[in-house]
Amino acid sequence: MEQSVHLNNGHVIDVDVNSCPFCGSQPEISHIGNSCSKTQKIELKCPCCRIKRTNAVISHSIEWCLNSSVEQWNMRAADKQVITP
């Protein structure tokens, strides 16, 4: 489902984020920090079961962190190729 994320730098980015893998609820996405902070974080958190994923950046842009965080949140075990010996 597409969701608009309001970053602390004034930008709004639309991302396609999957529902929670445990309960199916839509996650809340938060931007923690600002351009004056040493680090900035993106947090994806399920409001129902409270599972969360937090990624931080120092040298990359917050937009890169957001896209990376959503990509990791959207990854499911069924998406990975299992290699058997």
C-alpha cells in the first residue's frame, strides 16, 4: 500500500510499504532527527503488535535510508531463495 512519509526536512516521499508480516496492520513510519543531528533514523513500527525496524544513517541521505528501510521491511522469507547443499 502506498503511504506518504513526511520527513523532518520538509520533503514528502511516497513509498509502497507492505503490511505487518505478523498481524497485517499498516506500519507507522517516523523520521527521527534532522539535518543538525549527528545521525538520522527511519523507524517502521506496527501500531498493533509493536514490532519495529529502525535504520540510521550518518553519511547517506535520509531519503536513501527511507527507501532502504522500506525495502527491508517489505522483504519476506518467501521472497528469499533457499540454497540447499
